[in-house]
Amino acid sequence: MSNRPSASANERTQVVSQMFSRLVPHYDRMNRLMTAGRDGRWRRLAVEAAQPGDARVLDLGAGTGDLSEEFRRAGARQVVSLDVSGPMLVRAREKYGAERIDWLQGDALHLPFADEAFDAVASAFVLRNLPDLAASLEEMARVLRPGGRLVGLDITHPPDTPWGRILRLGFEQGVTRIAGLVSGDRSAYRYLPNSLTGEPTADALSAMLEAAGLVEVSYRRLSMGAVALHTGLASSRSP
Ligand SMILES: C[S@@+](CC[C@H](N)C(=O)[O-])C[C@H]1O[C@@H](n2cnc3c(N)ncnc32)[C@H](O)[C@@H]1O
């Protein structure tokens, strides 16, 4: 199957990229507020799941670099931090410099790397932004060496419980308000709660990871179900 992005996928990626580029000055503060300060812990759990010691790691959709920095701290040999938004990467580099981190502009649908180039591929809060998630997952699997780990951390559909329904309401109602207050750009972050609509449930995302060729796929819910941390291993390729 071709991984060449379609015109409409390219257009949607550009819209998402421009939105995140506008949010750069406010992005970190909004993250802390919208997650009640939990996002740092979630990223550390994602890094632990990727087992990065001495590994070459791809941080896909690196944004302002917080996950990349966690990988560097955890001993990754090299972190390649890719994002479609140039301004996001400029900010990330200002925050963390470039020792053992390569900041690179590019698109998840069309990764500029050879097959099996990485020991681990991770993304935090990116998957639901991708216009063709199945094709992007195939790209992520392609650049993993056999046995390498894929880790995906993202907001997910909360479970269908009373608490889950409260979480969903909070996400749908609260996020836009907080983001609007902090950034003055309500329209941009109105996109966020909508970005969950139509996205796969945690179980469906597991099935998509398996369809992309990963094995031993599993996930755990964090923070009472609002966030899911998926992991899988790249299988050996047939000759
Ligand atoms: C919600 S931010 C997450 C940033 C960072 N991973 C974090 O943990 O804070 C989503 C990031 O994904 C990037 N992104 C969106 N679509 C992308 C694509 N198709 N390819 C690469 N990056 C993309 C955005 O530019 C943005 O920086």
C-alpha cells in the first residue's frame, strides 16, 4: 500500500500545522492547565514504556520538545524529534538545545527515514491529529527495527461509566474555555474536543496497531481513563 499522502490529507495536515504554530507561545501553559499538571507524569510513563536506554528514538509530533527531553534524560543515545510545525520546533530547540536531539520538520504520513531506522518510536498527544491514522501507523511500524517498541500516548474516549461521562463533559466543555482564556484563540482550540470525535476507541486503536503489523499490543488507561498509553512491538519482516 502506498504511503503517499492524498491531497486532502496534505491539506488537513497543513491546517493542523498552522493551528499548532499559532499556539506555540501558549502551548506549554495550556498543557499544564488542561491536564491539571499531569502531562509530565504521563510522558515519563510513555518513556518508561519505550525502554529507551541507549536507543535511537523517534519522537513523532515532538511539539515543544517535552517528550524528547524525557527521552534524553532517560539515556536515549539519540532522539530524532519530528514535527510538521516549524515554529513548534524552534521553540523546542530554544528550550532544550540540540545535544543528542535532532529537531526535524516533516510529516508523519511520509517519514523521511529508512526502514528499521529506530529502536523505539513514540508520540504524545499526536495520533488524533493525523488525517490518515492507519497510514501513519504503518509508517511508524516501517521505521522500527524488528522487536523495536512503538508507544502512543493520547487522550482517549473515557470509559462508559458515570465518572467517564464527567470526564467527557469536562473535555468537551472545559478545554475550549481554558485554551481560549490562555491563548485568546478559542477558535483554534475548539478543534481539540472535536478531534476526539470520530477517533478510534482505545480497543479500536489496538486493532489498528495490529493491522499495521505490530505484535504484543496492549494499552493501559491513565488518570481514571482519560488518557491511554498504547504499546506494541515491531515484528520481523518477511524476507
Ligand atoms: C498536541 S501537540 C503534542 C506535542 C508534544 N508531543 C507534546 O507532548 O506536547 C501535537 C503536535 O503534533 C504535530 N503534528 C500534527 N500533525 C502532524 C503530522 N502530520 N506530522 C508531524 N507532526 C504533526 C503538531 O504540529 C503538534 O506539534
